[in-house]
Amino acid sequence: MADPKLIPTLDTTFNLLDRFVSSLNSLPPDGTTPPPDSPSPLPLVSTCAATLRAQTTKLSLLIITPPFTPTAISGILSSLNDAVLPSLLTAALLLTPSTVTKAYSLETVSLTKATLRDLRDLARLVEARSKDGKPKAEPTSQLKNDVTAATGKIWDDCDELKKLADDGIAGFVVKKAEQYLDLIKDAVKEIEEWDPEEDEDEDEHGFFNDEQDTPPSLPKDPQEMSPISTPSSQPTQDLHNLRSAVLKILTRIPQSLHVVIAQRLKKGLPPSSSSSSSSSPHPINPNHLLTLDTLLSRISQTSTCIDDVAERLYTHDALGAMLTTEKARAYVVEMVESVRRGWDVKPTRASVADADGARAEEGGGGGGGREETKEDRYIERALEWIKSVGTTLPQQNADLQSRGTVT
């Protein structure tokens, strides 16, 4: 039977956790825009995460260390119920897409929900310990292991939440962009290391094993062999040419994205002009939130495209490989273009063509009438670097594509 002193507090904890998770699950897509003079919720997230981690540590020790003391545990749960959990929920709700980018808001909500769910698991273990009827006895090894595992999950959740808040939006965007860049580099390297000749060898081996009664070690009568069975080096050479054409473009993508990350995301992201947000760690000018969201979306799509290019190469889809490569290149051009003018130039809704025309009239520099910086020159080179490479299907593969040989 559970200790009567602990039951009401535990019930409150369970109810709050369920309600808070439900609230986070039912958020509108764009959230709600807080008043412009409201302070940043990021310091509150950081403080709540640190406090919850510390209280979880105390709670876990009280569960597994005899004697089991409901009063002490009730005190910790009450402090979580009254202050920490409501504050954490409030902060998560205030970090909306319109104030911190959609990606950052989703990450905060996701981590907050994980924290609340893992805390619920630990609260269930408190309930189980209170019902065992042996407050002075050593808890079972299974219970100790479960408490340790649940506590470790909450620690990880709190550490991630605190880092997310302390790094701010700029740090989060850089981290995500670098993660996608690493995936892109790995995918390009995989294509570089792919050998079409090995593919051909594997196909031939499978052909003999699956469809022919004659083992490969026993040659057929040349009179009985059809011309199409005679190996030809031409298809393999076509695949080599196709891979070279694709890599001519793909190898430039990581280099251009590296410049965007190094010269724009890691440098120059300005704080919000609002004095009320000055207390926020690394706040971002609201005018640039859409640009950052678009950058993360496009770099993710670029990574997906390059994975698709690899798959199309392996299946000898020449046209599909080149079209997908061009799609990836277009995403990169869009990303570099979006940060071409720098963060100290207020973004407008003008089309890319209008922006290009304006930059041409200004002499092609950073734009906005400001002096061109070293970072601007790096961006211009990256843009020229990715724009200067074309996507032309090698003639042999184009012929094969038209005849249906490469599908």
C-alpha cells in the first residue's frame, strides 16, 4: 500500500506531466507570438533544466537508499510541481517559430516532451517503491537498475535542453548545419569510392548463380552463346563517365556549404535590435529567422538529394542521377544567395532576380550600399564556384538513356 502522505503529491505530478505533454502535442503550427517586450525564455529553459537535473539526482538517491522517506520525496516532487515543471512548459510554449525559427522551436518542444515522459517513468518507480511495504529494506536490484536508467535518461534530456538554451539559436543552427554537412561529405565520398566495374562483376556473378545451370567455371560452346552475352567494357565506361560528371558538381557542394557556415552562420549573426531581448544568450534578429529556417531546410534537402543520386547511380539511372544532382546544386545556389548580402542588410521580399539586379548595380559586393567585407568576398567566390559548374549528361549515357539501356 502506498504511503498516504505521498499519494496526493504523486497524483499531482502524474496529472501535470500528462497535461503538459498534451499541451505540447496540440501546439498550433506557428505557435503564438508573445508580446514584443517580453523577455527571452531561453534563460528560463536553462535554469529549469539545471534545477530539474539536480532534483532528479536527489530523488533517485531517496528511492534507492533506505530507509524510504515519503516526506523528503514529497518535498522534492512538490517543488517540481509548483515551480520547475510549469516554468519549463511556459518557456517551451514561448519559444515559437516566429521568435526562434521553426527548427529551434520544434527541437525545444521535442526535448521538453522527452524530459516530461522520462520524469513520469521515474515517478512510477517512486510509486512502486512506496507500495512495496518495506521502507527500511534494501530495494531490489531490479528497482535500482530501473531507477539508474530512468535517472540517466532525465540527465541526458536536461543536458541537451540546457545546451540548446545556452548555445542559443545561432549555436543550434550551426550545429544542425554541420551535422548535415557531415552527411553530405560522407555521401559524396561514397560515390567517389564506388567502382562501376565491381558492380558489373557482382551482377555477372549473380546472373550465373541465379539463372544459369552452367557454373561459371564451365564455359559454354561459343557457337551457342548469343552476342549479347559477350562482355563489353562500354557500359562500364559509360558509368565511369556518368560518375565523373556527377562528382564534378557534387564535390563543390560541401565546399560551398562550408563557406556559408564559416562566413555567415558562425560570424556576424546580429543580436535583436529589441532591448528587451538583450538578456537572451545569442538572440537573433527576427528579420533573419526565415532565412535560417530556409537554410536548414535546404541543406537537409541537399543531403537527401545526394543520397538519391547515389541510389540512381547504382541502378544506372543516368538521367535521374544528373537531374537530382542539378536539384542539389540549385539548393546550394539558393542557400549561398540567401546570405550573399550579409546579416547587417535587412532582408526584403524581393525576388532573386531583383536582388541580383540590385547587386549588379551596386557593383556585385555585399549590397545595401555598405563596404564589401572579407566574408562577402568568400561568399561571392563560393557562389561563383557552385554556379560555374554545369550539369550536362555525358553523350554516351544520353544515348543509352534514349535507347533505354540505362534506366
